[in-house]
Amino acid sequence: MKAQRGPTFLLRLTGELVVIVLGILIALWLNNWNEERKEAAHEGEYLEGFLTDLTADSANLAFRVIIADRGIEAADRLLELKADGGSTAPSDTLAHWFFHAAFVDNFQVLDHTYREILRGGGLALIRNDDLRRQITEYYRKMESAEFFNRYWVQEEIDYFDYLEARLPFAAYTAITRVQEDASPPPFDAVRTLAILRDDDRLANSLLSNRHWAVLRRDIAHRRGQRNATLRAAVSAELEQR
């Protein structure tokens, strides 16, 4: 005769099923917990990377403001010399002013972490929705300003090409060697000033350079404000971890 499958058997079977189901649920929970732990660790690494990039961006932007201010001052000094026929300046001072009046040092945003996180699964790894939006907006606006770079670069090329064609060779050589030498080689400052005062095209180029320097400074200021806001948000997120 077949054994009767009574209540005891059913109870034991039910218990085994419960144990199996609980085991599966615990395994799933542990797997999910482990994945969440890994994602949280990756998120922390990316946030640290963002903070490093943003800190470097902040220092670079501050330096760009200094460069722009130096360009504005150099253009102003040269235009003052043009307007005042009796004023003079040493040849090394003139060389620095002519050089810095158009020197362009374009800012390039550090987006290593941003590009890495996009390749590694996307910004969804950043769980804070508001912070994720701020990061996206920051890099989008940073890249949009690069539209002006070609104008600044072309302005610089045209300016130095004209200086080469218009100024004495010694003066042009001294101007282009400002970065290489602490004291540029001397040249005939009187003749160079006479050319500056007689050449309206050169004055117009200086005015144009000054305009671009003001624009670069304003853009650097706005970028710096965005940078500070995002750095504060990333730092706050890291402190909460």
C-alpha cells in the first residue's frame, strides 16, 4: 500500500518551499545590495573626479580673468600713447603692451570625468536628480562658449600679421619674444610710437582686441559663477555620503 500523505507531509513540503523562496529572496536582496554598493562606490569616485576637474577649472578661469584684464590694460595704454603725442614709453614696456594687447589664452573645460561617466553607463549613476541636471547644464554651457574661440584666434593672427608688416623688424621680434625673454631686446621706441600714432588701422585693431578681451573676461566671470555653484553642490553631496 502507498503511504498516506497526511498533514505532516504537507507541512514539511510547505516549510521546504518557504525556505527555498526565502533563500531566493535573500540571494536577490544580497545581489541587489551588492550592486547598489558597487554603484554607490562608483558614484563616489565620479563625484570626486568631478570635484577635481571643477577645482582645476576654477583656477584656470580665474587666470583667464587676469589675462583678459592684462589685455584690456595693454590696449588702453597703447591707445593713450596714440592720443597723447608727447608721451613716451621704454621699448621693453612697449613690447609687453603690444604683445599682451592681443594675446589669447583660451579656456578649455576639463571634462575627463564627464566623458568617462558617459562612456561608463551615463549620468544615471548620479542618483541626485538635481545634481545630475546641474552637471549636464554646466558642461553644455561651457562647450557652447567655445563658439567664440575661432574669432579670438583669428583676431590674434590678423593682429600679429599686421604688426609684422607694419613695424620695424627689431620691434616686431622683441614683441613676439616677450614670453621667451624676461627683458625683450631693445628697439627704436620713438619710431614705433610714430607708426602707432600715424596708423589708424592699428588703433582699430587694438580697439577690437580690447572688445574681445572684455568679452572673454565677462564669459570667464559667468563660467566661474557656474563652476562655484556646481562645486558647492558636488561637495555637499560628498559630505552626505
